Amino acid sequence: MVDFQRKKNIRKVIYSRITIFVLFVVVIFLLRAVYDIYKKERVSFKSVASVEENYNDLKNRQSMLKSEIERLNTDKGVEEEIRSKFSVSKPGETVVVIVDNSSNTSTDSENTGQSFWQKIFGWMW
């Protein structure tokens, strides 16, 4: 009978409102901590994806730069680079510069787009 009374007292304490309230508060704190960890995991997952993408871009750039260095290690590559940057020529060669007449055609089209009265007032002023 004493054993039965002891179990009854333990059940009273466990199922009391204060104990349930304390357990409820503990569960809320635990859920909040789990949610915070979940948010951090999502941020770190996005960060890892960004770092991997950046790493792949850098590897591609490294291979491009290696091929550019190999090209510049040859005499032909050095000559091409110097000619493209500085517009120079070898002795005996001539440099031809071609100028586009796009500026003249735009002024002609502006004059033809004027109305009759604009042309007359243009002569007066």
C-alpha cells in the first residue's frame, strides 16, 4: 500500500500544472534552439554553394591564364600582343589607319529630316 501511495504522490507531482508548465517552457527553448541551428545550416549551405561556384570560376580563370602565359612565352604571341596594344610595325612595314565616315552621314540625315519651315528659319538665324 505504501508503494501505491508513493506512486500516487509521484504522479501528482509529474502531472501538476507547474511541472507541465516547466516542461512546456523547456520544450519551447529546445525548439527555438533547433530552429536557430536549422537557420545557420541553411546559411552555411548557401555559403558552401557560393564558395564552390567561386572556386570553379577561379579554376577556369587559372586555366585561361595558363594558356595565355603559354601563348606569350612564344615570339609570335609576344609580337601579336605588342602589335595589338601599341600599334607598332616592323621596319619596312607600313601602318594603314582606316577612318569611318559615320559622322558625315549622321549630319546629312539630320538636315534632310527638317521641315520646310525649319529650313527657312534656319537660313534666317
